[in-house]
Amino acid sequence: MPLTFRNAFVAFLSFVTVLTLTPAPLAAQTQSTAFRQAVATAAARDAEIAAFYKANGYDSIWTGNGRDRKRRAALIGALSEAGNHGLPSGRYDLAGLEARMRNARSAADLGALEVDLSRTFLQYARDVQTGVLVPSRVDKAIKRQVPYRDRGSYLVNFVKSSPDGFMKALPPASREYNALMKEKLRLERLLARGGWGETVHTKTLKPGASGTNVVELRNRLHRMGHMKRSAGQTYDEDMVKAVLAFQRAHGLAEDGVVGPGTMAEINTSVAERLQSVVVAMERERWTNMERGKRHIEVNLADFTAKIFDNGKETFSTRSVIGHRASDRQSPEFSDVMEFMVINPSWYVPRSIVTKEYLPELQKDAYAVNHIEITDRQGRRIDRSAVDFSQFDARSFPFAMRQPPSRGNALGLVKFMFPNRHNIYLHDTPAKNLFGREVRAYSHGCIRLADPFDFAYALLAKQTGDPQGFFQAKLATGTEQTVYLKEPVPVHIIYRTAFADGRGEVQFRRDIYGRDGRIWSALSQAGVALRAVQG
């Protein structure tokens, strides 16, 4: 039995033994007036706990016999496995609770302990179900609304449920979360065995190369599971295949050559990958909700937009996301797609108008002449009649609009899920960007490599000829709004570790640095990496 599990198991047995052997007179005190007064006093500092105990007459749910004993066992069992979920085990002070159990001698002691157990239970329940951190406090670009449950409801529902069943149902039940937990344990075991071994001491390697660095690369790829062990010292065809598999699993350009980018990913340590998995588990807890039988998922770190039907990926396309500059990064949030606009106009965001276009207009009134300048009533103005130098970012009184065209910044279709962040999915005339490995170039919106196919996939639910329907609208050359008969949830996420269609975890770069900030916050909260023997 691994050492960490053995310690938890011993603690569990000790705790349960203490409670089981509590003298009958002491156990009886859980029903006494002194006990109830102690519970009321201890619970007064927490409104939800106080309300729960007031409603149940200040009776015990933890410190008595019978059903209480099963609840204690379920709680301690869950707390002993908190580390498996990447939670801050020290926050729940399992050892301290055990000591309190051993030393409880009076009704007052038991009353205070009763409330402490409820408080610990509530902390654990929220952490494992909806996350340790508040996303927006870690990074303002994470606009996600975490599906928090009412704290009091945990206690109310727990006492009505099977204790073990309730605890097991708290973590996300998604296929993604289970795959991440499995990968976490695998990496913890690898960490205990020394990881992937020696790093490769060179920046580049190409097919045909030979020598010590090739041996280092071969050994590392073998320990990663991408190739069989061999004594060869040449970058041969087998190694090319292994490098291609590695590149595919890490979102890299698949050329079979180990350039600086691929080498940096190959030399990334097991500990760093483990951090990514722990962060991904926390992120999965933030989205522990029904995603929608049909839903759209945009993974910013993977530069993809996908459609899922009944849990299976049915469409995927490459995407371009917001630039790495802090004011252009794509935010993370969920909303609902309601309609698409074919042959859209581009109403230029105020920030772009004042920061980018106004300085050009001040130099030349006919600059950016592919875009109309309009007044507050939407009427096109005569540029020659305006002195743009008299305006600044605050006083500029005009709006700007690019009419429908193939050169329109939004391309020929945009997909709308109205939100206060002014983010949507759209086509683009800049098709060359989709061939790049890192695709962070937009002002925040998501550009799609295959927008027409994306539209066909969405429309297939409401017309027998989605392509014909779409093309007929497109052929008008005028702006056409098409509503989805069944609006589709959209989840814009950021995952540097995620499971592919086979359930195997892939990794991506932390291009915005968000996962690094999340890991730092988790560490401050008490989360630590583990090396597990076995």
C-alpha cells in the first residue's frame, strides 16, 4: 500500500475507533441541553450552519451513534482522499479533528466538535464540487460564473442521503475529470520514479543526426511512451514517428523535426505537467454543470472550436484567438448562441476606433477608407468636412462601420451569443494565420478556419439542406440574420491539459500565463504536488 494512502488509512481507522469506543455516558451527552447550547454557541459564527442546526433542534449529525457514525466515516474517508483531487488537504486538518475526537470529554467539547465537523464538511464539499479558488480573483479575464450551490443545502441534503453516496457524488462526474484524475496518479507515480529522466542537452535535432543527444532524446521519448526501447544512436524513421506522435499530443506543428519549440516541450518536466493537470482539475470544478446535450467548446489554449453532441465531438475547426497583449486576450465565460449573421457588417469596437483608427484619421482624413464613418443616427459623414485633429479618444463623436464584403474583418458570417464582453465567433479574410502553430492575433473574438462548415453543422438541426440554405442567404450579398431554432450553449475555456477522444491527456502551452497564476494561487492555498510510490 503506498505510504500516503497507508497514513490516511491509519488515520481513518484511528478516528473511527475513537468514535466507536466513546463511552456511553459521553455519547449520551450529544442529546443533552448542554450539548445543544454548545452547538448553538459554536454555530452562531456561521449563518448557514446556525440556520441548519436551529432547524434540526440542535441535534447531532456527526457526534452521536448509529447514523452519525456512518456520516463520520464517510467524511473522514473523503478527507483522507482530498489529495487525490488536487485539494489543499491541510485546510481540512484531519489530524486535528482526530485529536479533538480523542480529547472530547464533555458535552461542551462535543458540541464545539459537532460544529467543526460541519464546517469542515462544508469547506470540503464546496472545494471538491466547485473549486478551491474564485476564478476572477486569480485573473480578471476569467469571467466564469462558477455554479456554486447554497452552503446550507449541503447539510440538508447530506442528512437525507446515503453518506458514502453523497460524498462520492460531490466531485465532477465528467469523463474529462476522471481522465485528469487518472493522469494525475500516473504522473505522480512517474515523479516518484524520477520522471522522464535526463533532459536533452541541445536546442535542435533533425532526422539523420546521431550521437549522445540523440540517445538522450530516444530515452526520453521511450519513457514518455512514444517509442520502444532500443540502443540506436541515430535519429531514424522510428524516432521520426515518435516525434510526430509527441508533436500531435502537444499541439505542435507535425514535421518530425525537433526544433526549439518541440525541444522545449520535450524537456518540460513531469512536475510541470502535473501542475497543468491539477490546474485543469480545478478548472473542471469551476464548470461542474450541465454543458448542454449539444454545445460548443472553444479551447483557447488549443486554438480550436468544437461542437459536441451527447458528449461526443461531432465537429472541429482551428481558431485564431485574442493576442497575448493583456487588453486583447480572449476572456473565458459561458453563454448561449442564438443566431448567425450572414454577410455581416463590422461595427468597429470603440476601443479600436479611438486607439487605432483615430490617430490615422488625424494624419489623413481618407485613411482606412474601406470603413464608413457614421454619426449618432447612423448616417455616413463626409470626411472632407471634418477636422479630426480636434478630437481625442473621449470626444470623438462618430462610429465606424465596414459594410458586408469578402474583405470585411468578420468575413462572410458571424455567430452570435450576445454578451457584455462583445465576444463572438466569426469568419476572417486572413486565412494565412490558420497555418501557424500559435494563433493569437485577434482583438479578442474567435476567428474560425472553417466557418461555412461550422454553419452547416449548426443548421443541420433545423433544415434538410443546410449548405443550400446557407449559400442562398450568402448569395443575396445583404446582411441576413438566421436564428437557431434551438440555441446552443457556448463554453469558452482555457485548458493546457485535456483529454482527447480516446481519453488520453494532451498538453498545450500556457500562452496567456493564466494557468501559471492559477497554480501559484493553488499553492498559496496549500495544494502541493505528490510523488506516489506504486
